[in-house]
Amino acid sequence: MSSLLAQSSPWLQGERLIYRVSWGFITAGTATLETKKMSGNKTEFYSLAHNNGSFRTIYPVADTVYSRIQNGSFLPEVFRKTIHEGSYHNKSVIRFDRAGSTAWLSDTVFSDPVKKTIKRSTDTTIAIFGMERCILSAFYFVRGMKFVPGDKKTFSAVSGKKRYDLRVIIHGREEINTKFGKKQCIKVEPILEEDGLFQASGRLFIWFTDDSMRLPVLMKSEILVGSIKAELIDYNQK
């Protein structure tokens, strides 16, 4: 697969993106995407999301997603996800053993996350074939791909309790109004079988700036009662 991913990618040197998350005209919360450069040719990715105001009272959300990759291959070594959404509390971990062609998955649902009372827990191993990604590393991999309007890409990912194909459609170029002015962007649609950075019951679209920074300035996801939008409101890169 053609890709622009390399050691020189700006986001691999360290980056922090801050989003305003809204439901219709209502600001529902914030989300942060962050990369941290490590020693040993590795990079850490973080995704943090929480709601605010009356939404927090009605349905509190505090989600954290983490992944660590090898820069050369851009393949994940470990993936962790902690979800607190309403009364649902979940922690999942995936460890990738490339040499052993195996991914080790642990998934635990807590009835009481403070007391760590377990409602159910599952440990699974699945066979992998060398190029599987987690959902967070896949986001950054897609960000660095060579975008050709009309192209459709497919690659393997591991999420939840299984290995599956993640498809990406490159829709084309659009001009988007952002906090930083009008930006020429490329509209991309990842088709997720399971979970992602934003849970969705419908389609998910991401607009990346059509330049070397490839900033994801806008994300829209359909849900059962409308749509959720995440708009980039601040960023810094090292």
C-alpha cells in the first residue's frame, strides 16, 4: 500500500490536537488526540474524550485509548482502551506478538470500577499474519496514506475479540471552514465493523488538510438521534 508515513511525519515528533465535540448545535464535550515520541524508535498515541455540563450529569463519559507503535513498520505493540460511559465500564488490552503470529486480547466489564468488581471478563488469543493494526494506530496510518480521490483501501485490524478488515474510501477534495480559516481538505471515510475513536451507528467521515501536516480538522459521525461533530479548535506540534 502506498503511504507517506515516515520518520519525517510531523505528528511522529510529538503533537496535541484538541477538539470541540458537539451534538447538533450543543457543545457536548471535548476530545484530545496526542502523540509522544519515545526512545527506541517508538511513538505513543493517546485519545481522550469526556463530556461536560448537563451531558455529564445525564450520561457521564470519560474514555481513554492508548497505543504504542514501532515507527519503521508503524505497527502497534500494545493497545489499551478504558471506557466509562454512563453505567458501562470497560477495560480492554491487546498485545501483539508478531514473532509468535498471535494477538492476546483481554476484555473486562466492571459493575463497580472503583471497587474493581468484575461483571464479566474474557481472555482470547487470535492468529495474526503480520500487518494487523489497532484502531488508534490505524487512524494515524490512514492520516499518512497517499490520498487519491476515488481510491478504496483495505487493511487488517484487531479490535474487540477478533481480526477484521478495515476499509477506507477516499472521497475527494473539499474546502472546509475551520477555526484557522478556510482549508483545502481531503474527505475520507473509514468503514468500521466494530468500535473506533467515535462510536457510530452510521457513517463516519474525516476531513484532513491537503498538505504535509494532514491535520484532521473535522470528524462527523452519524448516531441514532442525529450526528456528532468533532472540530479541531487548537493544536501544537513539536
